[in-house]
Amino acid sequence: MNIVIMAGGSGTRFWPMSRSSRPKQMLDIIGGKPMLRATYDRVKDLAPDERILLVVGREHLAETRKIFHDTSVRIIAEPFGRNTAPCIGVAAAFLLRHLGSDAPVAILPADHYVAQPEEFREALREAASQAATGGIVTLGILPTRPETGYGYIERDPQDLGGKGKSIHRVLRFVEKPGVDTAERYLASGNFYWNAGIFVSTPGVLLEEFASCLPRFHEGLGQLHFTEDPLLMAENMTELYRGTENISFDYAIMEKTSRPVFVMPCACGWSDVGSWYSLYDVRRNERDPRGNLLDGDALLEDCTDSFVVSKGGRWIAAIGLHKVLIVDTEDSLLVADLERSQDVRKVTDHLRGSGDRRLL
Amino acid sequence: MNIVIMAGGSGTRFWPMSRSSRPKQMLDIIGGKPMLRATYDRVKDLAPDERILLVVGREHLAETRKIFHDTSVRIIAEPFGRNTAPCIGVAAAFLLRHLGSDAPVAILPADHYVAQPEEFREALREAASQAATGGIVTLGILPTRPETGYGYIERDPQDLGGKGKSIHRVLRFVEKPGVDTAERYLASGNFYWNAGIFVSTPGVLLEEFASCLPRFHEGLGQLHFTEDPLLMAENMTELYRGTENISFDYAIMEKTSRPVFVMPCACGWSDVGSWYSLYDVRRNERDPRGNLLDGDALLEDCTDSFVVSKGGRWIAAIGLHKVLIVDTEDSLLVADLERSQDVRKVTDHLRGSGDRRLL
């Protein structure tokens, strides 16, 4: 099969560690390697390197090459971000027209975490064999709590699978729910978390682009493919300029007339969308008092706190409970750990102040 | 009258801002000037500069000279610290034998805060006129809460004063009490906080040294005085080497057979003994949500917190309540503000680790 890893994001939810020049997928905030590399390592056994495509921002090309120096993955450098639809369109065309492969392709974000990678790979393999028969297959993460931070997928209850493997038709995709709705989803057993991971064939994907985004598809037809990422980024510039910023979910998944399937997956997945989420995912690394420590710090009578020391400074903490400390060379964040998603208020402030050095 | 300001302390209660090379009295943590200078400014109208003695550690001589470049105060540099008794003994001998003055001398720590300086000066003037008649007069701070962090002075209820001015004999000095005892002290009306401030004459002080610390007094008799602080520190070295580390309270005040008086004083005094105490003293500078900010920081939904930004870093804080952040170039402290006295556990740890760079 083929793999496309989408690493074009530029979020600042891990500010002050993540910056526009150092987005989350480039950070080694878990497992000691950049999330992009961990995503690759998680799926590299499913496809040869030549059939693994990394789509990154042009400004991260050099670092990506460094991270993957020991591999022969293919890299597509986007001239600038245009959300996931254009990214996936170019990747599908690259696979089908340039590499001549119409084998199923798994499309994965580069910045997620999976606790049980073998379950994850097994789900992708199953999804690929379903995708080979036409249609689009999404991974549905079995929810473990009434999470309000994720979108959900509602399944048709009828199980189309066999041999102990489930697969369902998708009834609808739903946006992040309120807490009551999330409780109901969790109780019903018919809802999954939408991880934004799906599998289809390049040919099917391009047909969908032809019907849902015809102008973009026309531009794709004139795109000249090359193995040189910088040249390729040049070639993509005009196409991207003429394309709207639009997600694959919105442009294709919600409009397609093809069958859409959901493949259930219980693999300990997390989108690691905030400092608190990272603290949650890394629960096994906490000390007996619930503290998680990245780098050196002296914790005196602290509980359930998370200290990230990357600024080369000596850190001491006294009597803290559920506090997040992130110290970098030029910036320091101290927050109520459970309110770490509010870091966007800080980055919004920085954006508003016109001072972009710290973004 | 004469003034002696004792600035030999080397505490690290304001770590990481205070260091052995930068003790509290040298920090401008309140009012925009070093506490030592503020102490001088508070009393400079009571005596000519030539009769104001600063006793500092030799290692702080250069900085002290800089801070007092526009004055003609006298500086005694101690070769090393030996607590308050030797310091006061040398100062008293300097005044009587070198300057030939037996006028009353007020002995003041260099690192206290006084909200109402005029009340403070008035109390020192009154104390000086009482001291001129023999005896030792201590300032008794009218307690405003059942503080367990201060020592107390119990007065004899009989008021010996006149013309609206109170003065009492001291019954006893008591150590820091428990909270129940402190409540009782506060309710009784017969207890004052011991600020470690007292007034006597150089002659009386030297007589006390002769009877309470005879060997030290003998050494004092052989001490050669000079205006050159470095030479003076040389001269003091042998005397200090042969002297125990002992406080004036313990060596003299608790043993003297002279009358000891307490002069009540309601002057908004604080020993500013911790970050929390500093936050308390600077209550007028807090924002409407109770936050106190030294330097720049973005506070997002924080209350009753204290942020000191001296590290040149950009600081953001989110959702904190009663948290202390002190950021310096090489160290960072984040603490429950009400537990800021536990900073000594951090400095104890640093001492124990053998790494003295951050002390």
C-alpha cells in the first residue's frame, strides 16, 4: 500500500515550544523523537519508503531531510499551506501519475500519538483491503470518555465485516459536541472519534476531486511532477495560489456520493492537542505524585504538575498543584495545567501585538 | 545622634533574585532602590552622613560605595560575617573611640520596610532621648495580626512616658510563638513585635560588651581604627577570627542588668522576610485582581499572583491563583505564593548538592 503523512500544520498549541518555525510535528515532545518521525516509524512496515510520501511546508524541508536522512521516503514540499484538500489531491496525483501506483493509500496526520501501534497498523491493513474494492474508509477511534474536543463519526449499526473484523457504513460526521451530547454518543456505542485518518485509492480520490473540486482537479492535471522537492514546490505555486483553503473533510468527505466506511480501531490514539493532552498521554512517565518532568527541575511538594525545562535554566517549583511550566530560551509559560488549551489566547495576543518573533 | 545600619546579612530568602553575591539588602525589590539605600534615606535626616555608619560584608564594599556615591556616609567592611554582636561592638567602638561621639546610636537592620517613615523617625528620636539617660531602648512594633514569624517583646504594663508618648520597661523577649500563643499576645496588648532595632549610647554598649563578652571587648580595645574600609577589614580579621558567631540579642540583650525599655511604634514595619511578605507589603501596587507584576508579563485570568520578570524572557501566565513566579537569567522559581518561605528548601538543596553557582 501507499502512505501519505501530512506534516504541513503550523499550529502553536504547544507554545512556547512550538513556533511557526518549529510546529508540533517537528517537536520531540513524546518518545524522544519528532512526532513526524514517530508517525513514519509507526507505519513504515506497511509500505516501502519509496511509497511513503511526506507532505511538509517548504520552510521545513531542510529539517525534514535531516530527520529522515537514513530513509528513502519521498518528500513533497508545499509552497504554502492550503489545508488538507489540496495536499491530498497533489499526493494522490503524485502516486497515480508519477509513481504509477493505484494501490490503496493511507492518509495520516503527522502529529498524533498511538499507544498500541500494532492495533493501529492492523486497522490500516484492513481498511486498505476494504478500500481496494472502492469507497473511502475512515478510521473510527473507539471513544473512552465523553471528549468534547474531537469530532465524531456516526456509524450505521449494521456490521458489514466478517471473521471477527467489524466495518460499518458511515451515517454522518459530526463536529465537536457539547458535553451532554458527547455523553450520549459515548453511551450509544454508535459513535467514534474522527482521527482524520482515512484510506482510499489514488484513483478514487482523484475522481472525487474531479467531481467535488473540478477546477483544482483541472490544475492538478497540468502539474508537472519531479523528485526535486524545491522544484516541485515551484511547480505547485500557481495551482495553490488559485485554490481555496479547504479541508478534505469539508471538500470531499461530506459531499462524496461514494460509500464511506468506518473501521473501528482501539489503539490508544490521541491527537495530543494541548499540553494537558500530552500530560495525559504520557501518564506512565509521571512520578508517584503525578508530576511529569521533561528536563531538569527540583520539585518540592508538587503534585499533578508538568514541567518542561528547555531553556537551560535551573528550575525550582514549590507546592504547586496541577500547574504547567514550560521554559524555553526566550519565553516562559506558567499555566493551570487543565487550562492549557488557553495558550491560544497568548498566541492570539502575540499575533495582535504585531510582534511575531515569539510566534 | 548616630546611626548604624547593619548590612552584613547574606540570606537567600529571595532566591533566585538574592544570591550570596547579591543579598536582600542590595536588591531593589521595593520602591525602586536597594533596601540598604532606602534604609539610609529613611533616617538620613536624623544624623549627618559622617555619623551614619554602614556595616557591610567586604565583598559588597564596591557595590555599597556605588550605591552611596552621592553621600559621605562611613563604611565599615567586615572581613566575614560573625552575626550582629561583633558588628555592633565594632561600630560602637568606632563611634566612641574613633569619632569621639557618645551620642545615642540607633542600630538598624538594612533590609526592613517601613510604610510610615515619619512615625519611625519620631520613635527613634524619642528612643534616643530615653537612651541618653542610660539603658537600652528597643523599638516595639505594634502587632496588627497574630504573626508567628516574628519574635515578641513583653512590656511591663506600667507606662513610664509622658506628654502622649509611651515607654515601658521590657519584661522579656520571646521567640517566634505558635499561632495560639501569638493570638494571645495580640489580644493582651502587652506584646510588641521585635524588629531588632534599638538605641543606646556607644559608651553603654561598650560597657555591656565588657561585662557580657569580655574577651571580645578586650580585642576591641586593641583594634586600630582607620577610614579605609579595606585596611579596617584587615585590622578586624584577627578579632573576628577569635570571636564566636553570636547575635546581639543573645549576647547582650538577654543578659544585661541595665534597664531595657520598649518604645512602641506603629509605623507599618515589616521585615520583608519572604516573597509573600513582599507581596503583602506592596499591596497598593497590585492590580484589581490582586496580581503584582515586576517587569513584563501577560497575565491571562490570573488572581492574587506575583510575577517577577528579571530574566529578559517573555512570560505568559494562564489561570493561576496565588502563584509566585520569579524568573532570572539563570534560574526560575515557581511556587505557591503562600509557601514562599519554603524557598529555603531549594537553597538547602543547592547547598547540599555542592553546586554553589546558583546560591
